[in-house]
Amino acid sequence: MPIIMRLDRVMADRKISLKELSEKVGVANVNLSKMKTGKISAIRFSTLEAICDVLDCQPGDILEYKRNEGD
């Protein structure tokens, strides 16, 4: 998949745990864990907005587009 989740990197930079982010964003810990590991196929804008608000970052800090080789 050409979209890569960088949530783990931003969380580490901000020194915030999955549990703390989950509580502040209002999203289940298990769902954030799936986001963190890139095991999701979609994310709601409202969730992305809440994550960016808590982590004080931009969506581009969390999401990265990587072109498939050969394209």
C-alpha cells in the first residue's frame, strides 16, 4: 500500500503513550494500535483531526505517500 502510517514516530517524538493518546482522542486503544502498525484501510477525518490536535501536528506528519516502484 503506498500510504504509510507514521503515527508511531510522531507519538515517540511527543513522548505520548498509546493509552494516553487513546484517552485524549476518544478512540479505542485497539483501533489506535491498528493505525500505529498500519493495519487499517481507512481513517475518518474527524479521527485524524483529533489525533493532529492532541499531537500538535499536521496530517502529513502522520501519513506518507510512497509511490510503488515501477509506476
